[in-house]
Amino acid sequence: MTISRRNVLLGGAASAALLPLATTVARAQVKEVVIGVIYPLSGASAQIGVDAQKAFETAADIINKDNDFALPMAKGDGFSGLGGAKLRLVFADHQADPQKGRAEAERLITQEKVCAIVGSYQSSVAVTVSQICERYQIPYISADNSSPSLHRRGLKFYFRAAPHDEMFSTAMFDFFDALKKKGQKIETLALFHEDTIFGTDSANAQLKLAADRGYKIVADIKYRANSPSLTAEVQQLKAADADVLMPSSYTTDGILLIKTMGELGYKAKNIVAQDAGFSEKALYDAVGDKIPGVISRGSFSLDLAAKRPMVGKINDMYKEKSGKDFNDYSSRQFMGLVVMADAINRAKSTDGEKIREALVATDMPGDVTIMPWEKVKFDEMGQNNFANPVLLQYNGGKFETIYPPQGAVAEAIWPMK
């Protein structure tokens, strides 16, 4: 009995002594970090997904290879916290369908064995994807979803580094107030928004801000997303004749809106858009000549490259893959993956709870990102409140930052041409 007990005690001590070595070996055995990326790769929003794929591949190239950028994960090959493990992305197509998104998220987790998911363009899809992630305790980063309600559902595994539509809309109304102080007439607003969570949350934020700031809403028009006709809705906008038209529409709806306005002879005095379709090259290729001077909110501007050369170099990498410059979406997608990868590296683990703890502890200075943000630091609901929005005006075939003043490279043309 004595010998047996001694062997057990020695065995226990030996096991304890070997724990650090076992942990090191376990980390070394992680040869790759698998992250799921869920976007619309087919259907009406397919181009968004294609561009997103190039943005994520650009980020993966930087993470997996040594680069001379002041960007988290750029130095060295792969995940230093996991023995140099490389990143592998698994793409899934949600086809802009929330239920398809739910099924694809579950497939990524149970079959592809991803340790985290990044998505998803449509906020309505983010709702279902994030619920699945919560169930399986897999961290989810909303790279570009902007509905404010997303981070207020009590989810522990939901994070968003980018601004949401209340933050974006506040920047719009600050801009209106600044113009009024300069003597511009801005009294009436017309809201035009699609009927999913993105459009509804956007309109609710703008209605509240208008009431708080003393602007009159003369039209509040909700339309069916992907509607085949917007004639009746545009007739209402024309009759209201607001000082500012404020659309919250995805690309195909935005193109249809502008085309219908032209057909009905309605020329908006000014358009200040809630991004989405109004940040997409496809919209400007189709109807850009009809809306010179349109303003869209955003969270990225290539103007930043003048102050932060890294931004221009990374943009060149993305452009080589996609044939396009970063825009508001692709830049947020890129940063969403960088933020997630940085957390996994600091967690030194692919365990969901440990990654979540690392995301909670994130405190990334803005000057090591490609965004004009103060920093990336999440509140108790997983929202980064330091992601400073900008307003961009489409002028001469390109966007220029016009607000806030500290980031502006041009004066706003108001009213629109």
C-alpha cells in the first residue's frame, strides 16, 4: 500500500511538473486557425460578397506572412501565440437569407470546426448568425453590420469594432447643425428606408435625432426591400420636397430609387445616405451621373493614406486582388478579421471562451488600424464606441472626406450640384 501511494504521489508531482510542457506541446500542435466568413456570394448582393472575399484574403495574406506594417498580426508569420499556426478562411454563402445564414453558421461550426466567425453585410443575417454563435459559444464579429439593436441583445459572444447607425446618424446631424450655423437652410428631412432591421433601425435613429435637434420630418417612407417598383414611394418624396433626402437602401434598391427619381422628374435638393448601396461602385457606375455631390456616411476614407502611408500600401494589396480601392464595407471587413485574429493570438488558444476573454480585453490604438478611429475597445455589450464616423461626398468620380473638420480634405458642396 505504501509503495502504491508513493508511486501515485510521484506520478501526480511529475504530471504537475509536465503541465507547462504539455501546454506548449498542445499549442505547437495547432497548425492552423480556422475562421468562418459568411457573406452573400450569390444573388442580388453577390458583388458585395466577392469584394468582401478579397478584403479577407488581403488580411489573411498580411497575417500569414511577415509584413512591415504597424498593424496587429503583420509582423512575423502566422499566429505567434500559437507557435506560428497559419490562418485558414472558410467562406460560406448566406444568399442574403437569414435562415440560410443560420444553417451556414451551424455548418461552419459543426462541420468545418471554425473557432470564430466574421460576417455578414445584411444586419438581418447577423441576427441569426450571431444567435447560432452564441449557442455554440463561438465568437462572432459583426464586421460591417450597422443596426444598433444588434449589440443590445445580451449576447456574450457578439462584438462589433465599427460604428452603428446611431453613431453614423449623429455625425449626419452634427454636420447639418454645422451647416446651419454657416447660414444654410436645412429645416425639412425625408426618410426613405427598406423594411429589414437595417432600414428600420436607421430610420428610428434618425427620427429621434430629428426630434432632439429640431428638424421636421416631412416624409417617412418604408418600402419593401428588393421591390420591383418604387414609383409610388418616389411620388411621395417628390411631393414632400424636403431639404434633405436620407435614404437607407442596399445597392439594387438605391439604383432603382435614383432611376425612378429621374423618370418622375424629382431632383432632390440634397442627399445624405446611410451608406449601404450609396458606398458601392456598382451604384455609381449605374447612376452616378445623376447624383453628383451625394453625401454618404462612412467609417473609412482613403484620404487617411496621406497621414498614414500604411493605409495606401494595404489598399494597393487589396486593389491588386479586387481591381478596386477599399470602400466603407471592404475596409471594415478587413479590420474585422484583423481584430479577431489579434484576439486569437493574444488568447493563445482556439477555445471560444478564451477568444471571447481576449476580445473583451482588446485595446487597439487607432493609429495601428487602417481606419480614422480613436481605438478599438469594446464595452460590456461588445460595441466599440471609439469608431469615429466620417461623411464623404461623391465629387468628380471619387469620394472626398468633408466631415468632421479634423479629417476633412474638402469643403462640402451644399446644396448638391
